[in-house]
Amino acid sequence: MTFQPRQTSPRGVIENQRLLELHLYPGNRCNRECDFCTVFGSAEGWYADYTPEHLDAALGTVMLDERGVVKFYGGEPTLSPDNLLWAIAYLRDRGFGGSIVIYSNGIQADHLTDILAADPLGKTTASLNYSIATGDGAPQMPLSSLRKLEAYEAEQPGAIAMGHADIVDSGRGIDPFTGEENRPKSAHRCPHCYPVLKTDGSFHACPFAVENAAPHFQLGTIQDAPEMVADNFQTFLDWIDTVHEPYAIAHDQPACTVCWQHLEALPTPEFRQAAAEVAS
Ligand SMILES: C[S@@+](CC[C@H](N)C(=O)[O-])C[C@H]1O[C@@H](n2cnc3c(N)ncnc32)[C@H](O)[C@@H]1O
Ligand code: SF4
Ligand code: SF4
């Protein structure tokens, strides 16, 4: 296949209370229902548009220079192309100079390539779902879509990358996964992903666990100061290293299984609270 593996950014980088990377999530509505899906994607999933309030909060949280990365995922981002095109233009109009990544199953290939082509800075790329691109662990995307994406990548090398093959035990998880046995599935160490701004207005600490409502993941909302959200994310990473990982090792559990099934055994990270909440 034409696509190169997606490159990852350094983890845990926070500078002047801004994050190197931020995920944006409008819900888990999807045109597929993968049996391993970490966010429970389905046609009945929830969806809410990005608004100026969400994107202003994103612009206050992520690094705005060329190092910053904003990652749109879901659900399937290509099902709402107009709102996504608007969101990319909004970020660019307001000075976001970093790169943008669209996580997609690629089935709506024309929408995906239109979105990639629309970035005035030409720094929007796609990351494809490994299982759906290859047919290993999920029905493959229609070959007509795959051919369009391969042709686009051949014309614009580097525009479309292949996502990671790893399957983590989160959401529908690893038990129903039917792909190759040799794809990595468990590790005691959390991959330290960057957090998520959801279109319900909340910041969640983990893109894999984004549908897990436990208080351990709640970093704040778009009403809060972005600096507080960044500090809370640092607190979350410290909690992962000092509380979560030792528990995973002691109980010989994969890291994501601890988040999905054992959080009640772990204290909540000591997050800063919004001033309004503290006063009430
Ligand atoms: C949740 S999907 C959303 C975007 C799009 N629908 C897609 O499938 O790429 C984002 C990425 O998460 C990956 N993913 C889904 N479930 C996973 C799991 N249990 N472990 C690891 N990655 C997973 C998908 O393969 C995809 O690359
Ligand atoms: S992995 Fe992506 S394509 Fe599959 S159900 Fe989840 S959101 Fe949809
Ligand atoms: S260990 Fe927890 S925080 Fe880390 S990636 Fe897995 S679910 Fe997310």
C-alpha cells in the first residue's frame, strides 16, 4: 500500500501552559461500527457541531506556532464536511500556524480529500484507520475509496498516512478484536496521549477513554481558563506515572484496562478547580 506510517509527536510537552497537541471530538457518530472501537462509534452515536466557543477554547490551549498540532477525530469526521471545513478555516483565520490531522476511516474519500485540499497553509494531513485500510480486523473500505486515496497520496506525497496497528483495551476493547494475533494489545505503560476538547464543552484527558465519564479524566470546560486546563493535564500525567502505572504493574493489568475497569480503586488526580466552583 502507498501510505507511510503516521509519525507521532513527543509526548507530554507543555510550554507556557500551552499543549503541543490537542484532539477535537464532535461525538462518536460513525458510518462503521468496528468491534474494537475505543469510542463506541456507530450510526446511532452522538454528534454536535464545532462552534466558535469550542475553537476559541482550542486556540487558547494549544501552541499556535508551527509546532502545534490539532487532531480532528470522532466518530467519523468526514460525515460533517461543512462544519469541519469551517472549523479549519476558523483556526487558520485566527492564527493557528501548526499542523492539522484528520483521523478517518477513508470511506468518504472525496470528502476527505476535499478537506485536506482546503487548508490554506497546506498542512492538513490524514491518518487512516489501519484495520479499515487493510481489511485486517474490520471489513476493508470500498476499493473505489482506497484507489482515490492512493491516487491523492501519489500526487501529494505525505498527505495521507497509515494509522497505528495497536489495539488498546478501551471502549469495545480487545476481546472482540478479530485481527492478526501479532498486533500489539497490552502494555502497563499509558501512551500519554494529549487531551481532547469535546463539543459538549468539556476537556477530557484521554482520546481513547473519551466516552468514559470518570472524574479522573475531567480537566475542565470551555468556560475555564485555558491555563487551568493545561495545569490539570500536567496533574493527570503525573497521576498516570505515580498512581496509575504502579497499580497496572502491581496487578499485572494493561494500562487501558486499568482506566476502563479499575478506576474506582484509584484516587482522583488532584485537579485545580474553576474559581466559580471553588467559591460556591
Ligand atoms: C476512534 S477512530 C475515529 C476516526 C475514524 N473513524 C477512524 O476510524 O480512523 C481514531 C483511531 O482510533 C483507532 N482505534 C479505534 N479503536 C481502537 C482501539 N481499541 N485501540 C487502538 N486504537 C483504536 C482507529 O483505528 C483510528 O485509527
Ligand atoms: S474505529 Fe473509527 S471507523 Fe471504526 S467504529 Fe470507531 S470511529 Fe468508526
Ligand atoms: S492508560 Fe488510560 S489514559 Fe492512558 S491511553 Fe489508556 S485509557 Fe487513556
